[in-house]
Amino acid sequence: MAETKSGNGEKFLKGTFILTIASFVVKVIGSLNWIFVSRILGGEGIGLYQMAFPIYFFAMTVSQAGVPVAISIITAERVALNDIFGAKRVFRISMFLMLLTGIFFSVLTYFSAQWLIDLQFIRDPRAYMSVVALAPTVFFVTFLASSRGYLQGWQSMTPTAVSQIVEQIFRVITMIVLADLLLPWGLDYAAAGASLGALAGAVTGLILLVCFHIKLNRNIYKKFGKDLRPSPESEKESAFSIIKRIFKLSLPVSAASIMLPVVSNLDLMIVPQRLEVAGYSVRQATELFGYLTGMAVPLINLATILTASLAVSIVPAISEARALKDYSRIYRQTAAAVRISNFVCFPAFVVVFLLATPIATLIYNAPGAGPAVMISAVSIILLGLHQVSTGVLQGLGHTTIPMVNMILAAAAKVALNWTLTAMPALGIMGAAWATAADMGVAAFINLYFIYKYIGYKIEPGQLFKTIGAAAVMALVVKTFYDFTITEWGIAWFSTFGAVIVGCIVYVAVLAIIGGLLKEDMERIPLVGRIGVRFFTGIGIFKK
């Protein structure tokens, strides 16, 4: 089924498009940043930074406690029912909770840094200063994320998009400048300087969001008047019941989100240690860990920016449809999101898998990261499905299911990490395989429950067409790269040329075999109509 032409469908895909463009800009800036930072710090310095980052990520996630997603869900429901007073009240209560948790976990992160090193949770003591530098960022990021959640509940994705770009710009500038300035003092100081970039970005992003909140309030007062009155249902609801509802939705989301930093911290404990068992020195293990977490993982995240945007925008869209009991729209939006995920992730997998070493060399000047990048490419398809399916389940109000699935997936990853990473023949590639398994287990269990609740399952015909087009693309990419690098030896031309030619062939083959739906393309803002006219003109789509 395809999304019908409706304002709601347009709003859903428009939000996705805005977030995707913003995410792309953010990732490009971030990738350029890592080029400079990697050249300043090297693999060892990046490893120090990445050893501190999971600690910060864990504290940040626990501090937010899933409240931003809960705010988005509840706000979308209240706005759908025109209960504006209730939406604003939920936001005020949730932000008070964030004030308390942000302060607590920021202080806790600061004072726990040395303790984590003493217990060998962080194996390299040089990472201490990076943890300390990241501690105050927890407070500001907690407010930043919750503010975005409220605005997303209004299905207004522009504030999130703009603030992400501004946040990233200030983060990158600070990282590069401080890492370079502090490098003469040692790698530990330089890594700590890079860590302070997160604080600069969070503060500037929060300031910008305050401006968007002011603008939203003006629009609300203009449309509904300043004398907002609660609905009968909202009027009866006490502050305690609102907090209870927030926690009912947010705690499972938080637990699921916590699994990401928990898994990162488990990686921190297991991967370097098991690499040492495989025969690597402490410095070599730190460098390989940096290749995986600081170079391969960012590339995977770059390849899934559209699915990450889908996961954000689909939550309030499905929450709104559920509040209005429009179940057919829920099904259509889910189907469209999964199709888009596969459409983007399969060619991304082909590119990253086949061109892993050239990409790592061009971007990071680190050909040694090639094996980790190649195996990590498998995670692209699985991560895309996991992101979208998690967003659908959260929008349906089943926030507990992704949490349980993440726990099961994490258990599988720990077992595989412990076993595969210690094998000399695999090493860091074993950790990459474990990450792919983690995403796969969580994604497929999510899809099972989506089928159970709304009857949706991946369309096999559409999936096979996508796989077929990706296979043809793989052949073209491999042939083009091998031929041009042998004949001319220009690495950047062969790499980017293979990507461009391969993507053109992929879209063409998919359109010819009927895997590219006219209805889907019509819903894509701006570029969709151009694509429809082009394919109609050459006879692929019927007039």
C-alpha cells in the first residue's frame, strides 16, 4: 500500500525530508571534522576520546530517561485533539524533571571519572580528562533533547533540524581548535579539548531552541488565543498522573536507549581486552578500537541518516493517527517507512562494503580501518530496519517492546564479542560482526510485533526487487573501481565515480523492474515531483 495524498502524509514525509537534509549536513560537517581531528589526534588519540564518550553517552541517556520521546508522543496526541493547554502543561512538568536529572547525572559523571579508571572499567588512564570535560555537557544536552521532543510533538521538525546544524558547527570548530591547541601538552589534553566541543554545541543549540519556543508560542496565541483552557480530560488530570504517564512511556524508551551506551561500555570493557587476547598490545588494541568506534561507526551512521530521520518523524505521526483511530494511515505510513529504509540502505551497504578501504583511506587517511568498515557495512541494512521499526512501535504506544528486544540483542552481541574478537583471524572484524548481529536480532523481533499489532510484514516482491537492483549495482561498482584504479590510479576519482555510477544504475534498474513506486516518489517533497516527471517521460511510470 502506498501513502495517499493527504496533508498528514505530506507532513510526515516533509518532516522526514527536513530532518534528513539537516542530518546529512550534520554528518558531512562531522565527517570533515573527523578528517581533521583524526589527523591531529591519530588512531590512538581517537581511541582515548572514544573511551570517554560511552561514559558520557550513558549518563546523557539515563539523565533524559526517555522523556523526549514521551513528550513527543503525548504532545502529538494532545495537539491532535486540540488540547493545547494540556500539551503545554506536559512540557512544563517534563522540563522540571529534566532540570533535576540533568544536574544529578552531570555531577555524577564528573566525580565517577577516576573511580572508573581505578576499577579498570576504562583501561587507559589517559582518558580521565576527556570524561571530566564531557561531564557538564550532560546537563545541557538533557534540556536540548527534551525541547526538541516537544517541538517534534507538534510535527515541527525545522527547529530540530536547524539546531542540529548550529550545534554541530560550534561543536566541530571547538573540537578542532582545542585539540590542536592542547596537543603540545599531550594526547590526553588534546582528547579532552576535543571532548569540550560537545559542550559548546549543546549550549548554542539550546539557545537557538529557546527562540523557536518563543516563535511557537506566538503562533499558538495567534491561532488559539492567550486564554488557553484545558479540555475536560486534561482538567481532571493531576500533575502526578501526568508524571506517571510520562514515566510509563519514557522508562521503557529510556531502558532501550540505555542499551546503546550500555553496549558501548560493554564494548569498551570487552573489545580491547579480547583484542589483547588475540595477540595485540594495549596500544594496538586502543588503535583498533578507535578504527571501529571512531571511524567505522560514524560511516554507518552517515549511511542511515534518512532512516534515523524516519524514526524521529514517524513517532508523532503514528501517535496522532492512533489518537484519531486512523489505523489505515498507520499501516500506510509503516509500509512507506520500511520501503524507504530498504531503498536507501541496500545501495549504501554495497558502497561501504565494496569500497571500505578506499573510503577509509580517503576520509580518515587510515587504510587500516578498512576491515572494520567493510564488516560494519552489514549493519547498515539492519540498523535502518531497527530504527524505523522502533519508531513505529513507540508511536503505537508499545514502548516496552523495543527495550526487551534491545536486551536480547545485547546479550547476543556480548557473547559474539567475547568469542569472535579474541580470534586472531578476525580481531576487530569479530567485533564488527557482533554489532551487525545486535542490530539484526533487535530489528527482526521488532518487525514480528509490528505484524502482530497492525498486520504489516515486509512485502517480499518489493524486497527481492531491491536486492536484485543492489546486486547489479554491486557488479557495476566493483567493475568501475577496478578498471579505473588500474588504468588511471586516481583513488578519489575511482571511488566517487564508482559511487555515482553505481547509484544511477541502482535507481534505473529498480525503476525498470518495477521496484520504484510512483506513489512513493510523489510523496517526497521537492525532488519527488521532478523524479515522477522524468520517469513518466521515459515511459517507466504510467501517465
